[in-house]
Amino acid sequence: MFYFVYFNSSSYKSVYDIVHLLEEICQKKGVEVKVNWLYKEGDVDIREIGEALAEAIKVPFSISPVG
């Protein structure tokens, strides 16, 4: 589960690497993984980053606002 209050390009690279590693584990080991991307309601930037990651990988991805 990921929940970010602040996010920059360096953070994006690190998170992308982690999510990509999860994708590789799913494919090679047959392990089920799902990413739960939480963002503060109204934070469009973090929501859009989650949406971009969801499109870039082949792992089940849930994007949800939190109050």
C-alpha cells in the first residue's frame, strides 16, 4: 500500500522501481500482488501519478482517495 503526502521526481523513480520489481516477481514466481495507491482527497497530482504508474505496469492497481 502506498500513501503519499508529498511526491517529487526522485520519489517517482524509487516507487516506479519498487512497483516494477513487484511486477517481475508476479511474472517469474506466480505470486499475486496488488498495489493500493491512496491519496488525499482532492490531491490531483498524486492521483495522476498513481494513474500513470497503473498504466505503466501489469499488476492489479487500485487508486482510492482518503478523507
